Amino acid sequence: MLTTLLSRAIGVLLLGLISNAHANGSMHYVPNDIHCPKDSQVGFVHNSYIYNAPLHQFTNITKSFFDIKWYGDIPATNFTGTNNVPGATRSGVVPVGDNPNNAFNDTLTMYSMHHDSLEYTYRGQPVKFVLPNQRPAHYYSYAETMRFQSICDGEASYIDLLSYLCADDQIAAYNLWYMLHMSTFEGLAASLGATVLAGDCPQKARRR
């Protein structure tokens, strides 16, 4: 009898913990939902950055799935669903070059925001980017996860980006996404006056 009651109590406790975790967005499964044609080339791009600036300075700008003007100066013009709720979509045209196929269409698959972190994932439909002085890149599909984390007792921020790609030219696809990441976050940090954190967390001055 005692064993049965104990088992039930543990079960109730675990159920409560799981429910609470789901409510806070700390438990989630995000499938790598990209479909690659047989002859396509699969790759990924991973970039990370650490800046001397509190998290909210970045998330105030990056927290909206619908508003991506900050991301490579790309304007989204059409939307469906509710902002920051999985299933929402955004679409538009990358304003570079004269190719109408620079149109994009992204679907949000996961979104989790806490006081000390922001993370979301989206996947994109096929698109061909033709940019000046760059080899064209035909993406059959792509998925990207962005994570922003507060570190150093709130004095600095860690940013991590992971992009999965299916393309006809792996090198061109990688170079384009890599340049987008670098130009975006270096420019964003500069606009905030945030410097690169090259080593350990800054030491707080000791009171005498």
C-alpha cells in the first residue's frame, strides 16, 4: 500500500514538473524538417558571438518573428498566423539584385523566451538567391535556429546560430549564409556599442 501511494505521489510530481516545463517553454522538440532532393548538397552553417552587452539590448530588436528588418535589412511584407507562435509565416523579397526569385517564405516551428534567453527555429521554402558578385545559390530547403543567452551575471550576451541547408552549390550556399550572419551581427553589435567579449567575464569592481 505504501509503495502504491509513493508511486502515485512520484507520478503526480513528475506530471507537475513536465507540465510546468512545457508552460515555460523549456521542453520542446524541433525536427530538422527540411527535405533535400536526391542530387542536392546538404550542409550547415554555425556561427557564435559573445558581446559585452546585456541580453535585452539584443532581444528588444530580435524577438519578433515578423519583424526581421534587422536581419540583413530584409523586409518581410506578408504574414499569416500570430507573431511568435509556431505555425506563423513570413514572406517577402530580398531587396538585392533584379531577380524576382529572391522571394522567401519562412514558417516558425519553435519559439521560447525567458528573462535570460531567447530561442526560435524556422524553416524556409525553396528559393534561389542571385546576389551581385556572388555565385547564385538555389536552396531547396533550409532551417535555422537562433539562440540568445544572458551570461556573466547579465552583463554579456552569447548568440548562437545554426543553419541547415539543402542547395545545388554547397560552397555558394555556405558563403551567402555566413556573410549574412557576420554582417548582421557585427553591424547590430556596433549599433548598440557592444564590444566583443574575447575572454573571461568582466570582473566587477570590489567594494572597500
